Amino acid sequence: MRRASSVLLFRTLAAARAGSATSIAVPNRFIQATLYGTTAGSSPSSRRWFSSILGVAAGTSLGVGGALIAASSVSHEVLAKEPPPSHALPNDVVLYQYEACPFCNKVKAFLDYYDIPYKVVEVNPLSKKEIKWSEYKKVPIVMVDGEQLNDSSAIIDKLGERILSKKKADSTSEEDEETKWRRWVDNHLVHVLSPNIYRNTSEALESFDYITSNGNFSFMEKISVKYAGAAAMYFVSKKLKKKYNITDERAALYEAAETWVDALNGREFLGGSKPNFADLAVFGVLRPIRYLRSGKDMVEHTRIGEWYTRMESVVGEPSRIKA
């Protein structure tokens, strides 16, 4: 089965190399929407990963393993979550998402850590029928007691203001550090992920196997997206490497992981004894790739593993309400 899959992908790659724009059945716009919740018509500030991957605008890297987070085999002290006061909790939170979207995973890391119950609506990236009602056509979208919130960072900021109004850092330097590293996630860290998870055909297929298994696709869509998408992203990742002058994708990933560990400066978390929004942003973006080949290599070859395991422990089980 694995050999047959590889043969099919290589045939798709060969067709793409032949120069036919229609050889790949899934258009760039569809793949973009599938992976990142954005389209070429979105603004540069919100396009992030995928747009830059395509050379259209700044972009971000796929979070294709979000639901693969398994119980860690390493024994660590279980850290407590930080639930807000019950009176500050929203009554109804609904997240419209793509399971593989990294920014959706960033929002989920925030909701899970603060133990905010939420429902999930999985959006079909082709029809987007689940968000037909919204003028804003990207994910994540969060409805909070009937109020629509858009864009992952804005969602987290607004929810933070609502439920953590008395827990904001008193020190300006602490706020500056947190903001600096949240921006680093969106402006740097995300750009090194796609070249890693799509660096060869086997890793591209691994990524799209997750996407098609967990996304909202019909049977025929699953088949076309898996092989055509993997082939397209294999080439797209090469464009991203060139755009950001990445010569060795694994070295770039390891460097980013080490940069984050250096920022911790011996602390358990950037927030000190508890994670702050920057910790949650880094964790949310890395969580999807953790159990893919690239994520395993990252943990094996850098110092980030201990921090990551602490984050897994403190974020804990999802607060998602199962339908």
C-alpha cells in the first residue's frame, strides 16, 4: 500500500513537472484554504503562512497533527490548569475551524489551558457551507455568546481581556516580552514549518494523510486532496525555502527551537511559573507537527522537549464539548 501511494504521488509530481497547470486536480486556492484558512484575496496581515508559501503574501505553516497529540510516555509532574473565575466564563463558545489549521490549534491551546468549554464546527474547505452566514470567510472564527471574533491573535486577545482582566501582567517589560515572542511565532517560526513537513514525498504524504483523515471531506475529495495536495505542497515548500533563504530546513527548525529555549532563560515557561500567551502560541503552532517526522526530529535534536512536555501537561485534556 505504501509503495502504491508513493507511485501515485510520483506520477502526480511528474505531471506537475510537465508544466500543466491543470495536472494537479486541487487548485492552489483550495489547498490554501484547506491548510491555513485563508485565500489569495485576504489581506497580507491575515494570510500568514500559506500565502507566503505560494509567493502571494506572508504565510504560515501547516499544523497537521493537532489531533495526534497522544499521552506522553515521559513521566512528569502534572501541572495545574489555570481556569478563570466561573463568573468570567462565556456561556457559549463555538469554534469554526479546519482541524489541520495551525491558527485554529493556537486558539484551541488557549481554550484548553484556561479550561473554557467550546464546541467545534469543522468547515469543509471546498464549499465552506458551514460559514456561509459569515462575511469573514477564513478560519478560525469563534462565536462567543453570539459575538463573532475573527483572527487567532485577535480572538485570544479579546478572550483574554474578558476572562483575565485582573490577571494581566503589571510589568511593562513582561508585556513587551510576551508580545515580542507572539509576533516571532507569526513572523518567523511558522515560516520554517512547511519546508520541514513537506521536505520530501514521504513527509508530504504523511502530512496529507492526516489532513484527509481529519478534515471535512467527501470520499472523492479525500482521494484528490491527499495526492494532488501532497504533490503541490512539495513544490510550494521549495518556493518558501527560496523566499526565506532557507538552505537546510531541519537546521532552520532546530535553530528556531533553540532560539525559543534560549528565550526561556532557565524559566519553566516564558511566563515564569505559568505559561503566558506566548507559550501558548508556540505550543499551539508546534502541537500539530509534534508527532510527525519533523516534530520527532525537532524534539530529538534540540532542547525544546522538556518545555514541550511541560506544556502538554499543563494544557492537559481538551475542554472541547463533544457533540
